[in-house]
Amino acid sequence: MGSLKISALAGAAAVAIATSSALAADLGPPPPPPVPYAEAPIEQVATGWYLRGDVGVGIGKDRGWDYPDLTLQGGRFIFNETGSGAFAGVGVGYKINSWLRVDATAELRGSVKIGAMDVIGDPNNPPFQTNTYDGKIMSTVFMVNAYADLGTWWCLTPYIGAGVGVVNHRMSTVTDIATGFDANGPIVASAIFRAKNTQSFAWALMAGVSYDISPSLKLDIGYRYLNMGKAIAGDFHNPGNPGQVYGPFTVKGIQSHDIKIGMRWMFGANDVACTNCQPKYAEVAPPPPPPPPIIRKY
């Protein structure tokens, strides 16, 4: 009887092992464990040094001419102007974070025309005299600027900024043509103010937009209001009357409304931005494959 029980148990164990093996063969190998993947996008922002270059045109203006000797003679300016011209500049800057950057720039502004006319006395009641002034100013501007980038949409980044600096004005020889009438009859005379350099304080306000051509290259188009202080003429010289001496005049509040276009090149930005100006995402692993179908074996 004992041997029959042992045989029965051994047979049951054999059947269980065979059944387990068959089921394992039917189910196939277990699925691989899930692969972790990033759930949130990671945006990387290019920071660091950059170079820039700009060209543009400026519409010039001034806040008036000051000529004390004219005032002493009872005269006044009836017309004054500062013309428009082109400029070009270069600079180096640093992008601190996604919204703040600073740079230092040097800029050469081409010659712009300056001119004015005054009147001494009453043109309708001689004696009277008018003087017509004609010259040019070339300026070199050095600025330190700060910008706030206001976000990026479709590769476009609007910004605002401000800057301070110094400017060197090189005023050319200015001609002074006098016409009118006095007790001796018509007046026609000429004199000059010699050329002179003047240094002055400068400041600027800016707004514009940049376009991401590539991760490291940006196209910049902007407007700038630039106030370049004052420029002073050189000594007065009258070839026909060497003893005649007048003080120089001052062109006050020289300013320009600039439209400029430029390029900025970021160092080491090639591995930061993505195509189509989308944020760079972390590598996302594909979802785990589905388990293989159950195959029964007969």
C-alpha cells in the first residue's frame, strides 16, 4: 500500500512539472522591463560671449546753436540744421541669461552737414546783416549697452535697451558768409571758424527684434535714439580783417534717429538651439514593445 502512495505522488509531480513546462512554452519569454524616459522638455539657452557688427542710417537733428557774440550784437538765429548720414560699428558682448545681455561698441558716423543762418538788425530797416554758416561734423561713438530680451516666438526675439558712453565730434572748417547793408552800402564778406575736436557725453534708447538664422548667428534689426551732446567750433578767422575776433559757436543737443541692421555671432552655441526654433528636448525613449503573442504548442 505504501508503494502505491509513493508511485501516485511521483506521478502527480511529474504531471505538474510537465504541465508547468507546457504553459511556459505557450506564454513565451517575459516582456522586458519598461525603459524610463523624460516627461518634461528641457530648454537650453545659449549664454556667453558674442561679437556684433552693425550698419545703418541716422536722421540728424539738434536743439539749437549758441553764439554769445551774436547775442551781444543783438542778433538771433533764424534757421539751423543737422543733416543725416550713415554709420557702421562693431562690438563685443556677453549674454548673461535668457533675457539679459550687455555689450560695448565702437561706431564711426560719416560726415553730416551742419548749417545755420542768423540776422543782425531788421531786414526791413537797414542797416542789417545776415550770416550763413556751412560745415560738417564727423563723430566717433563709444557706448556700453544693456538689453532685455523679451522672449522668443518663431525665431523672433524682441528686445529693448539703453546705453551710455562718450563721443568725439570732429567739426570741419565752417564758412561764414555775411551779406546785408550798412551805412557804406552792401555788405559781402566771408570768414571761417577753424576745425576742432569736442568730446561729449552720449546716451541712447533702443528697441528692435533679432532673428535666429542658426544657433550661433542672429540677424538684428532695430531703432535707436542717440543723443550725442554738443560740438564746439574752432577759432574765428577773418582773412580780410585779421584783428576781428569772435568767440566760437556751439551746436547743442546733437541727436539722431537711427535705423540699423546687424549680425551677432555667439561663441559655442552650435549645440544649443534646435531646428525650427523649438526648445531642445531631452532624449525620449520609445515606449516598451508589446509582449509577443501567445503561441500554443501541441
